[in-house]
Amino acid sequence: MWLICSCNLGNKSIRQYLSQFSLKNRQKVEIVVMDMNAGYQAPIRELFPNAIIVVDRFHIVQLAMKAVQSERIKIQRELSDKNHNRVYKLLKSNWKFFLKAERNIDTSIQSGFVV
């Protein structure tokens, strides 16, 4: 059994909302997909004791993209002579490159992104 709940509620409200389902039905739920809000985990574990909690893909990808961007910017800041540094210019001007799916990256020499 699956329960799809797209809620933007606090911990107490989530508990109230999900408590309206019978324990019998809540015990049948196998998987709960949720965002990474730590406040949701405790009530979900309590109310759905047999469910596996899965973090939704959107939030995982979002977290990974933030980490990639943060590292790119950190490297840029550490480079000296920013005005004449080729790596700095490539990192700054091609920031969208790091957000592309691998299958969408043109690896041919004509692509214009050659290091």
C-alpha cells in the first residue's frame, strides 16, 4: 500500500493529518517518500512502523547540485590572478556545464569546451 501525501505542514500538523488513517491501514504502508525535512522523520516512523522511508529524488539531486556549485565557486575563489587564469574563466563562464546530465555533454572537439 502506498500513501502519497504532498503536505507542507509542521510536525504536529503532519501527525494530526496522518493519524486520521487507521493503524491497520498505516501498517500496510510499505514505502513513504518524503523530503529531507528531519522534523517529518519521527512522526512518519511512529505512524508508519512497517514503512521504509525514501528521500525523494528531487531533493537528492538538489542537494548534489548545491554541493557541485559550492565546490566550483570554492575552487574559483582559491585561484590566483583571476583576470588571466584560464581555469578560472572556464569555471566561471561554463557553470551550466556542471549541471548537465552526462548524456547531454558534447565531448567532440568542436564543442568549444576544451581544457
